[in-house]
Amino acid sequence: MTDREPRGGLPDARTLAELVRAPAALTVPGDVLAGAAASGWPYGGRSAGLVASSVCLYWAGMALNDYADREIDKEERPGRPIPSGRVTPGFALGTAAGLTAAGVAAAGLAGGRSALKVAVPLAGAVWAYDMALKNTPAGPVAMAAARTLNVLLGAGGRRAALPQALTVGAHTLSLTVLSRGEVHGTRKEVPLAGLAGTAAIAGVAALAGRRGVPAPARAAAAALATVYGAAVGGPQSSAVQQPTPGRVRKAVGAGILGLIPLQAALVARNGSMAAAAGVLAAFPLARRLSRKVSPT
């Protein structure tokens, strides 16, 4: 048996964590909470069910990504679960399908029809990106659409959350464009554009929210937006200086985890200080876990 031939039995916990990029799921709940805060918490305590739905759909997308990229990864990322022989393609596909079904079901149980009206297109965007659009010009737009829908999931599709949803979508669009240089590097104009986008997004995050929010909450949002700008912008600046694969990967990883302070800023700007603190608490944990399991 070669090291690329699938082994028998179920994968161990670490392999499963690698397959679904488990630590990166800590960047997902903040999407739902940002949408909920912006729209007046339409589901109340049931928002926890939508968080579970969102995490399932995110993990489904990661497993599906590895299934779709299994041939490319033999050359570019042989250490991933499928090309290394630790997971079969069928197992990865089945995991993606099962997590997708679980995610849609959780949305329906927690938020009823209004949540399903967002969760089903969200699941469709995930599968369309991984299976058809990733390597096309529409790929970054599809990924941004998925994250935008993820924020709207917490809002039950209410328009009040659209500014927050588009802010997260803009970050995701920029990050996805940059991620195309993870293996072979890129032109410095790409991370430079990302750096400009990060500055603009930080400004919007500090300002976009409901009227009448108390001054302490607005100040907290501005501080969190600054944390986001520093966490994401620093590695992007390094990639501008030398847009090598290693620096691009670091910038992409920082961008994934940097979603957390961005989400916390959006939640705080809508007056939900306790929820913002809860979102931000995941940031140091996600950074620590990312040293063990790569988020990219």
C-alpha cells in the first residue's frame, strides 16, 4: 500500500478536523450573530440553532472543497487528508452531504420557513462554489455570496442586516481573490488591493449600525474595527512587499481569523455588547488552534 492509498476504517479525530478545517468554524457564529443583532434578534434564543446550522454548512463546504480538489492536491497539497491516503474521496463527499443536510435541517428547526429561505440558497452557493465555480472568474463572487447569506441567516433574511451582510461579503471577496496566490504567489497589486479593502471595511464596520446605539457601544465597535484592520492588514502589507506563496498563505490565514473581530465590531455597533464580547472570545482560541490545524 502506498501513502496515497486510502486506509481502511474511519479517520481519526485529527484527520476529520483537518478535512473540515475545524478551528476555522470559530469564524462562523459571528456571521449569524451580526445578522441577528442588526435585525433585532428575530429568533432570540433560537439563534443558537442557526449558529449550529451555519457551522454544519461551513464544515460541509470544507469537506467538499477537498473532494473537488483531490486531483490538484496530489501535486499542490499532498499532505491533505485525501491525497495523503487518510480519507477516501467517497468519505469526504458523504461527509459534505451529511453536514449539508444537517445544516439545512437545523435552520428549519430553529427558524422555520424564513430561515430555510436563506439556508437552502446558502447550501446551494456552497456546493456551486466547490463543484463548479471555484476556478472561474465567478468563484470569489460565489464565496462572497455564501458569507453574505450566512449573515442574513441570522436575520431571517431581513433587509435591516444587509449592510452588515455586504460588509462581511466584501471582506470575503477580497480574501478569496488573494487566496488564489497561495500555491504559486501573486502580483503585489492583489494584496495591495486587499489592504485598501481592509481599511475601507474597517471604516464601515465602525460606522454601519442602527441609530440610537449608546456611545460606549459605538466606541467598542471602533476599537474592534481597529483590531480587525491590524490583524488582517499587517500580513497583507507583508505580502505586498513580497507576494510569495508563504506570505500570501499567512495573509489568507489572517484574513480568515480576522473575520472574528470584524463580526464583533458589527455586533457591538448594533448595541449588543455582551454578544460582541462572546464573539471576540473566540479570536485567541481560533488563533491558537490554527497553529495545530491550518484554516486554509
